[in-house]
Amino acid sequence: MPKKRGIVAGVDLGGTSIKAIVADRNYKILATGKKRTDAGVKAKALIHEIARVVEQAAADAGVKVKSLAAVSIGAPGAIDVKRGVVTEAPNLGWRNVPLGEGLRSRLGVPVVVDNDVNVGVMGEHALGAGARVAQLVGIFVGTGIGGGIICNGELYEGGHGWAGELGHTVLLADGPVCSCGRRGCAEALASRTAMERDVRDAVKSGRKSAVFDIMDERKKDRMTSSIIQVALAKEDPVMKEVMKRAQYYLGILVANVVNAFDPERVIVGGGIAERLGEDFVKPIRETAQEYFLHAKAVKGVKILPGKLGDDAGALGAVVLARKRLGL
């Protein structure tokens, strides 16, 4: 069956959900599919679920899967992009998982694989808050914290494909244990997972919080971005305190990024940024500016929330496929 010119499925594989879109050559989204990521499921089963989400999105778009030009996926962790292998993804418990080949054999189309935040940053750079600037860093806050770097207008992946693991920048050497096994990473201090841990610890110590009542009301077993938003709107003291601490550490992380890379913009993305926007980013910006090495960076570096919201990763995956495959 001939491939439909420019129609690509983009997938964002996160710690809490799988999202797939089908988009045309102008990045118009034709259909969307989404499913919760089942924690602890084996890699083979999860790849099967990813394929099913793609198949459903394609069906909703009126496109046969085998006529897609490509399927492109952003996955958490370190990626061997040439082989399409997830070499290590602590939040999924994956090591050396052949994600590209698994999807290719199931779907029968070319598959492109890269880090989830890399593709999210590519999306913001091409279509969102990055506005095609030459030097850009993205920091996405979700189940974990990931980063992506655009250098001279192109994704920078480093000498081994590992660049951009900004969530594993150590900010507090004797801090809490991270999913990677080390202590004091930004991810262990300021991710949504870290925030939930800190809220639970506060409640266990006797503090009053409405967070878990809100979770029960909404039948959630995780402290999602929407739960955080509602708790903050209710002026929950524990949630406010935990958020303030996370924003402080994210500000330190952004300052380190600016001092090291001198980008024109830093984009803060992920579910919390999508929900809270400037209210989330402003305290991060203010802290970062206190630690800038060069005073001119205060005006010279823009620190902004992402514009693409929940579509950043999936749209970025479409951008990635077009670049890699020349579509």
C-alpha cells in the first residue's frame, strides 16, 4: 500500500500516559489517542499497548497504519537513536529495550525513536515557545525531569547520545535518592514524583493537607498535575510549601543551565507547566536570575512556559521523523 505523503504518527511515552497523534504535513492533528501507562508492566506488553494506541489514532484519522510515512516516538531515559533502543529508563524499569524494532515488527512502518524531552523540545522549537531561536534549552517537569538542547538550530545529542539529562544534575549531594540510584538529582528534588513524596512525608508527620482527599474524590492514585492545580487553588499549605521548594530547586537548575550553555531561551514544559503556566514559571525565573553568572543574562535569556502543552512530545516526535527521514 502506498505511503500517504507526510502523514506521521507521533507518540509521547511518559511515566503516566501514552499519547499518540496522527498529523499531516502541516502538523495539523487529525486524531489523538491516549492511554494510561501501566506501572510495572513488562516492556513487551507496554510496546504492545503503544502499538494499540497508534492503531486506534490512525483508525480515528481514517488512515491505515501501513500507509503512514512513519511512526516516531519519544521515550524516557537514555536512547541509542541509531538502533532505536532504550538503553536505560529508570522510571519504566527498562534496560536495553529494542523499542524501535518492537514497534516496527508490529506496525510494519519505519519507526524513529529518541528521548521524550528531546522530542518535546523539538516540538517547542519548531512550533511553540522556541520560535526557531538558534540556542534553546528545554526542561520538562513530570514524573521525572528531562532536558533537551537545541544548538545552532539543531538537536544536540552529545558524543554518545546522552546529552540533555538535566534532571540528573546533582543539586544537593546528600539529598533524597533519585530513580537513577544517586542522591540529590534535580529529579529527586523537584519532579512531580518528588513533590508527591514530600506531601506524603508531611502528612505522615502530622501536617494537615487536602491533597489526598482531592485524589480520593477524583479516583486518582497518583498526585497528577491536575491534583496539584486544585490543591494550590484551595490554598493547601502543604502543597504550597512543597511547590515553593520545588520551584526553588528548578530555579537553581535553570541557572546552572544558563551559566553552562548561554541559551537564548529556556522553555519549562511538562504537565505542571501546562496547568499553571506563568504562575509556575515566574518563581523559577526569579530564583534562576539570582544565580546567573552574567548580569546581562537577566534580560538576554528568556525563561518561558511551553506553548504546546500536552501535545509537545507527540508533535515533536512528528518533527523528529520529518527531519530524520526527510519527509
